[in-house]
Amino acid sequence: MTEAAGDPIRVVIVDDDALVRTALAMILRDDAGIELAGEADDGQAGLDLVARVAPDVVLLDIRMPRLDGLEALSRLMSRPAPPKVIVLTTFDADDYVLRALRDGASGFLLKHTPPAEIVAAVHKVAAGDHMLSPSVTAQLIARLRETDPEPRRALDAQALTGTLTDREREVAIAVGEGKANAQIAAELYLSMATVKAHVSRIMVKFAATNRVQIANRLHDAGLL
């Protein structure tokens, strides 16, 4: 679900820690462009709440009673017109991140992420972008580098990167290095709109659904 132009982004918080929910609610309420649509204290309650209030974005914890966040995410993504989901957790293990992204999460942030970055992430994913904590991106890239790509995968990746223009290749490599759109725009002297357009075209050419998959393709092609 996507909010209409000018409407606030409706957000649901799903976390079993009452203190975390309170802190997140305070952060979100400070932004005039965000409306807190509700809170839930476990995965099943979160699914029920989302069904009732139809939010644009869900901030979703991983470890919760009754139904954990990863299973809740999978069920959310199976629904028609699912909300955007940001997994927000204290656990940055690779397996959690990879499963969350595979199952359709638009973001993965650690709970110690500064408030301003959490708010920015809500706006980004609501607009169709993806958001990962820099430390999470770095871990995933490091994991990709631990093993050499299989020959066929490398050839396929090289064929895909061969479809990029020179500028798209520059943007793709910057994305693969974990840089945000604003940083890419500043470094390459491009507007944000141009960067977003390049990223969208790269995703189409790579058949990718998120920025980590772009990094994966580049690594397989030997460009990272």
C-alpha cells in the first residue's frame, strides 16, 4: 500500500518490548509526515492490526512471542497489496538479513540506529526505495566475498553488467559499496531524481528487487 501524495505515511510498530514501542512512537510522532496507525506486541497481533488499519509501512521486530517477525513478514508479503516492511532489530546476523530481504522486506535497521535515520528510512521505503544499516550492508558484502562465485554465475553476472551504460555502472558500484542515494548524487554530481532513475533501471536490468542483490551481481561479476 502506498500513501497518496500529501497524505502522511501511516506506520504500525510491531515489537514485544514496550519501551522500544514507546521510543519508536515518540520518534515517529515528531515527524509531521508520519502518522502512527497502531502498535502490536507480537507477530500475530501485528498481522491482525495490519489487516484492520492497512498501514503504508510496518516496523517489525524479529524475536517475538506467538509469531516471530520473520514468519510475520512472510505472511504479510503473501497478502494482496502488502505494506512496506522495515525489520528493526538488535540482531544483525547474516541469516536474518538474507531471509528478511528474500521474503520481501524493504529495509533492515538495527535498533541503535539514530532516530533521524529511522524516520528517513520510513520515508524512503514508503517511496519505494530500500534501506539497510551501513553495518548490515558491509556484513553482507563481506559474506559475498568469502567464497568465489561459480563459473556459470560469474558469466551470467558479467553478461548482466555488460548491459549497463558507463554511468549506470558507476551508480551500480556505488550502490554495491553500500552508499545511499544522497551520497551517490553528491559524489557523481547527479540529482537525486537521476540517481533514483539509474537505480531503477539497474534493478530492471539485473532482475533485482533490492540493493543487496545489486551488490551480489557486481560481486559475481568481479566488480566489487
